[in-house]
Amino acid sequence: MVFEGVVSADGPYLSCSLDGGVALGVSGIRHFQPTDIPSRLNQPEPRWWVVKYRDEARILLRGFNQRAVDRLSDEFGLVLLIDGESLPSDHVRQDYFFTSPAWDALCRWVVKHPRLAKARAGDDPYLPSWYGRALAAARALSA
Amino acid sequence: MTGKQARIAARIDAAMQPFLRQGEDDITILTGMSDHMTDFEHLIDTAKPGVMDELCRRYPGFYRYAKVLEGIAGAIQSGAIKVPQ
């Protein structure tokens, strides 16, 4: 599976081609058996999924083991959601993303494509002020 | 679906999350989400056939908000909720 970070109307977004996508900042990875999904995605037992919030299954991680899950989590700052434990706050989830390599890549993209990035600055329903934060990070690095 | 329509629906979806987590009732949601009513009306006015359904599928929080408004509108229409003349 190939995962890409893009900027969509949802803001910074994790896209996995035809397998789906999810807004970054409110997403996570969870091992469970979702119920409210298209029948073609039904699984006979719990699987790893990228989810939005807690229950919105978005990307089925076919064949993923713990190591692959950890790598995806690290790369895009996706918090691991463990059943039975309290749900991390939105701020915690955002902090995961803001400390990830995907965030560093987004900051570099903002510097490399300033007009395009500025035009997409308002696309921030799930990660408020990502653009301003990226600019600040870029300035700090160049100072 | 335009980018603006998706952006509005996503904002409503995000704003609905605290209410959904707390299991708030329809009246609390209606009151707490009043800032988003104008945006929702804009969607109703501009969305082509099928777009609202697509937005509801993509943004469950937005769908919940639409159902709240639908329920309130139905209650007003039936007279279950009295509106001052």
C-alpha cells in the first residue's frame, strides 16, 4: 500500500489511492471490527484500520503487522487507539501529527509552493491554523 | 461537490464532535451549533441533487447535524414545537 500526504478540502490529508483517505489531526489507527462499512470491506475478524475519530473506519490496513502499524503511525503521526483506554483529545492527536515526518514534509511543501499553500490555507477544518504554523516552523528553521 | 461545500461540511462535522462525544440532545446541539446554521443554509441553497447525500455519507457529524435540523423543522411544521408568531 502507498500512502501519500495531500492537502484537500479537509486540510492535510492521508490518501491511500483507491483504498480511501482520512483527514490528519483527527485520525488514528485502531484494531477492531467496524460495523458501519460497505459490505465489500467486511472482515470476518478484527483488523487494523486507519480511523477518523474513533469509529469511522477509513482505510483497511490489509496484511499489516504491528511493525508496519508502528511505522505508519510514526510517519504520519497517527495515534494508536487502544480499546479500553480513554480517547486522546483532539490536541493530543494534533500534536502527534505536528511532530511527525509528514508534518516536516508539509512545512517543506509550504516553503516550496508558497502561493499554492496560501491558497489552501483556509482548508483547515480538522487542523486549525496548519498553514500559519507551517510558516512559523519554516521561518524558525531558516533563521 | 465543490471544495467550498466539502469545507463547510467538514467544519460542521468537526464542530459536532464534542456534542457527539457528550451524547448531547438535539436542542443542545441546535443551540450550540447556531454559528453554523448560515453555512448549512448556504449548502441547502447551493447543493445540486445528490450532493447533500454525498456530504452526509462522507461526514457523519454533518449528517447528524442535518438530522437534528430535519427533526426540529418537522416538529415546528407539525406544531409539536410552538414558534412565536
